[in-house]
Amino acid sequence: MEDSQDEQCLISTHQTLVESFQSFVRAPINPSVSVLNTAESSLFPRLPEPALGIQKTTNHLLQEIAPALDRSSLSANYYGFVTGGVSPAARVADGIVSFYDQNVHVHLPDQTVATTVEEIALVLLLDLLNLEKDNWLGRTFTTGATSSNVLGLACGREYIINQAIRRGGKKSRDEQFETVGGQGLLSACRAADIDNVQILTTLPHSSLKKASSIIGFGRTSVHDVGKANDFLAFDLERTETMLKRTNTASIVVISCGEVNTGLFATRSFRDVAVLRSLCDKYNAWMHVDAAFGLFARLLDSSPEFQHVWRGTEGLELADSITGDGHKLLNVSYDCGFFFCRHPDLSPQVFQNPNAAYLTAGSPAIHDMQHPLNVGLENSRRFRGLSVYATLIAYGRTGYRDMLHRQIRLARQTATYLFSHPAFELLPESINQLSDIQRDIYIIVLFRAKDDGLNESLVKRINRTSKIYISGTTWKGRPAGRMAVSNWQADPDADLKIIQSVFEDVLRDWRSGS
């Protein structure tokens, strides 16, 4: 160890990154092939002998590794996946998190304020999203929306099967009702006379099927019950028919912001209320997959945003909600959140049994649960500090302004593509300019009308390194997808860049380049 050089390396690294930040905002998004090759060839396939030491290691990281990283979170013009940036306040907090390296697993209020900060951050997040904090006492931070979906389905699994056991009046030898968490899925299903579990949803995200596999339901348990002529809306008659199945336990999942289109499965409070009524009638759990759609609750009923806002009405009726921090909240990766209206269920699934050393002498305070007993991890990063910092720095007004800019840029881009003779705006249900101003949230789905161009369109756009978009498929054909989610979105400046890229790509293709 070379302690005398530690401080200087930390200072030089910080200075280098800060000085680079502004140049990254409009810089090429992806590193060149030569830069990537240089970085790869510089990597050490074996431990170096002698070791490099901190100074040479710092130089290696800054001069060879860092230049080969993309600018996906740094650039205002990265529209791939749904990748928000990191707000300045969140970036400051994240540096503190790395420096102090807290393990947020047990409430230790006489030793650290970390768990209290996370609890307050979750309460502030509920406030931002217009959800009543006292109704969502089951809450925690996760790695992201995928792990939050695992939590939602796991809690739903506990609920629907345990309810079936209770309805049957079956108890175990110790006269306590059996639970999935205690007895295991197979034993609990036998006790409940359940031989089938189903997840009913519309246009599910791939992470939902992944989560269903992890918790033991299997990917084939996910059933799309959308209408034939309205792919995201629930076919209520079909949904109820499936909920009626005997010896079957059900979870209903609402897609709040479908990944390809950004559209919403429900369009009013009544839509959610009807699903809530069906879930209550048939003892089903209602989960909301709202990785980025949940933030539309920041909007209001003004004509410009009313339709999108109504897509999140009624979500407070759900049993659990999934959200992502690295999307529209614009905090760094490794941050999602999970809200549940049944705080007693999470410990049934995630409790650490026979581990008194983890919680001895540290009872939960102010009704806060120990994080390790309500989530997947026994040890994790202090995720909540970045959320706390960015929320108090910008507040509801700042985040609403951010979302307004993101939506307006998406709609302006959609209008440009809709009016362009070479491109087709998707989905096909958006077929008038008024539809764009009503329906578009932050995602723009499109393709080229010429099949030849369409096959290479996404690669051609991304090759410019001026903007970056995701490739996808729509109804079996290639399509491009833009997700506007960075806090730096500037509708006027960014639209000019987007238009110039599309026109350049079109011109090069026509010239045979």
C-alpha cells in the first residue's frame, strides 16, 4: 500500500472527471474502435508482478479504460433502452456513498444515520409520486426494476397461496398456517390444493418472465390477456374467465409504460378499479410494473399531459409497485424501489432466520423494518442517499419540469417522423398528429418505409455517434426506438441534432454509402 499517494490520486481523478464532464454532453456517444481496441489490449490477463501501485493504476484507469467507456448516462442524446443520466445532486451523493461505503442492512440508529436516510428517501419518493406513505409501509430500495419485480411476484406468491391455505383451513403440525416462505412452494401448493399459478398481463416486459422463473412459477405462467384490437388494454371478459379457473392462484400485472411504445395498459381510475374488483373477487394479487411509467403521476390534468397522466390514475389500488431509479429519477445504476401495501408479507419471504447476530440489540425503530428482512440482499450499497439528495435538490417542481422537457422532445421527434415521407411512426394506432400530442410519453417507436433502409436503420443512426437509439421489433419487423429520459433534455437543441442525423442517414443511404 502506498498511503502517501492515495490522496493525490483521488484528487487527480476527481479533477480529471469534472473537467471532462462538460465536453461529454455533446461528445461522440460511443468510443471509436481504435480506442476500444487500445483499452482491451491494455488489460492485464494475469496479476502483475510486481503490482503496479496506486499511481500507475490510476493512470491506467484514466488514460486507457475510461476513454473506452460509452457516454450513455453522460450524454444528453443517448436514447437507448431507458437510460436516464445522473443528476448533479445525485452524482455528489454517489461520491459520498463510495467514500463512506455504508452497508445498509440493519437499522443501527445509535451508530449511523444511513438507514434513517433511506427511510426518509422512500417517504419523499412516495410524496413525489403522490402515493400516501401510510398506505405503503412495505418499501425498500433494490438493484433495479427487475429485482423489484421479483419482490412483487414473491410477495404476490406468498399472498395468493397463503390465502388459499387459509380458505381451506389447513394447518401444519404446530397449528400455525403453512406459508410458502416456511414450507416451500410445492408443499404450500399441495396444502392449498393449487395445481396451477398464472400471471395475467398485457404486453409483458421480459423482466416479468425472468422474475416468474426465479420465484418458481416459470416463464409459461405469464399470459397475455390483451384485447385483439387494443394490445395493451385488458380483455376483461377473458381475464375474468382465467381468474375463475379452479385450483389456480393468480397475479394480475399492469404494464404502466410498455417498453416498446411507452403507452399505458390502463387509461383511467375506473380501469384500475375494475381490475381491483376482479382481484378481490378471485383472491388475486395486483402488481404494477411501472419502471418509468410511474413518474407520469408527476403530471397534471392540463390538456397537454392529461391523457398520459390518466394512465397512472388508480395505481394506488394495487398491492405492489415496481419502479426504477436510473430511468426518470436520474440517479446512478444499481437503484430501484419497491412499494407494497402489505408490510407483513415481505418478512415472510425475505426474513433471515436463525441469524440473531444480524439484528441483536438493534430493534427496528419508528416501525421501520430491517432492510435485510424485506429484500433480496443481506449487504448492499447505500442507494438511498442519491435519491434523497436529488429529491431535496430539485423537488417536485424540478422533476416536473424535467419530465415536461422529456415528453415535449419525444413528441416533437414523433411529429417530425410522422410527417416525413421516408419514415413510419408506430404503433399504428397513432395515426394523426393529435394522437401524438395526446398519447406519446417519452418513447418514440418508428421504422423506415423502405425495407432495405429499415434493415440497417438503427446501425446507421448509431454509427454517427451523435445520438444513440435501441433496435427492436414490432409485429415481426425491425424497428427503431428512442427513449427520452436524461435530465439534460433540451427540446429545441436536441430536436435539431436528431433531425440532422436522420437526414444525413437518409442521404447517405440514397447515395449508396
